[in-house]
Amino acid sequence: MTRLHARQQGFSLVEIMITLALGLLISGAIVQVLVSNSLTERLNRSIASTQESGRFIITRLRNELIMAGRYDPLSPTLNRDLDPVAEGAYVMNHPIVLPGDFAAFADVGSSQGAAGSNDRVAVAMVASSDCRGLKLGYGVNEEFYVVNEYFVEGTQLKCRGFDGRVLRGQKVAVGHDNHASVTLVDEVQSFQVLYGYTNNVLTGDNSARPVSYVTADQLAAIIANNGQVVAIRLAVLLKGDGEVSINNTPRFKLLNETAINPTEPRLFKQFETTITLRNVKNFMRSRKV
């Protein structure tokens, strides 16, 4: 009787070690892909947040600041509790509000931040509500003299609105809320403003083209010399959501300020725009040289 001996074979030690090594390589590659996807997702989220915030705030500021100096004394919706001719002359000659323009509210106005800190811009116009959407006691369909001020507090770009007649002491505040500010956008690293001014004597014509762009602290002397602001140039540096690892973080130069070199592991993006104040330009064009 023949005995059959079945020969049993298994994996050798070398084969097991090769299999483990290949498994480790594949696992490492999968982990690397997952980590890379996570970093990419965070970067994309940060880019999306800064783009969305930047587009929003630039559009918002453009739509509101472009109306500086607007005053139509013939408008059927204008509140006429005061003489519209006299008030219109004042508004059109003071489209950019400066600190001290209103004795009882001396802090309201456009100002230059010290040593590269954030600037502040304040504009006047006739509108149906202030920058917060408040009517300040006026009728639903009424327009009134509005002063809107934009500034940074902490890392938030905010605005607060005023009834211009209250600021000038011509009216007692109605619907007053202590001029509380509202936040327009978060994660603002820097907010800078320059003002393009014209002077019919310097330009030699009534083109109302900007002669130069200056900071807010130079405006009082320019306006006293028959100049007027006809354009506003804005620059905003925003910080994205969440930490992002970025090699060689770029430097950002906002308008006339010293370049900023962020040190945080975040994505930063700069937005700029120049706004022509068409109401003021038309007013300056009507002046004689």
C-alpha cells in the first residue's frame, strides 16, 4: 500500500516581509492623499471665504460711497422741514465729512490712521436710510440728509449712520439708537483710504479730474483752498478662515502705507477699488475757473 505524503507549503519570511513593506507603502500613500485632500479643502475654503467677503465689501462700499454729495432739492421724496436750497449747498460742499465739521459730534469724520493703522471714512448725501438701513424717524418714502461713517474696530469693518440735521444741531434726534454701529465684514487686517481731489484753478478747466490722491489729514487745507474730493480709493486686506500652511507668504502694500508681512498661518487677500464721486464731479464742473 502506497502512502501519499501531502507536502504542505507556506509563505517564507522574506515573502511576508515584502508583503508588509508593500502594505506600509500603500497605507502611507493613502494617508498622504487624505492629508493632501484635507489641506486642499482647507485652502479652498479659505480662498472662497476671502473672495466672498472681498467681493461683498467692495461692492457694498462702492454702492454707498459713490452717492457722496448727492442732493436733489427738487426730489418729490425729499423731507422739506428745512430749506432744501441752503441744505443742498451745504451737503454738496461737504461730501466728505471731516472731524470737527459738527461741533457737538467732533469725532465724526474721515481720518488717517497713525503709523499704518486703519483709516476712517465718512461721507454725506441724501438717502432714504443710513448705512444700517435705519430711517431715523423719517417717513417710509422720505429721503433725508445722511452721514455714514466706516471704520475698523478690532478686526471688524463697521459702519454707523447719522441724521445730518442732528449733527448740525438743527433737529432733535428721533428714533435715536446712540449711533450704534453694525458689522459689515469680519477678519479685516487693514483698511486704507486715499482721496482724489480736484481744483479748478490748478487744472485750469472744469474737468473735475483728480489732481492727486492724498490722505485724510491733508483734506482740510485742500478744501479751504477751493479744492474738493472727487474720488475715493479704498484698499482692504482680509484674512481667510482657518489655518493654512503657505510657503513664502507674500507682502501686501495697501496704497501709500508701508508693506505688511503677515506672520499668521492664514491666507490673506488684498482688494482695491477707486470710486468716482459723480455727484461731486458734476458740482465741480459747474464752478467757474
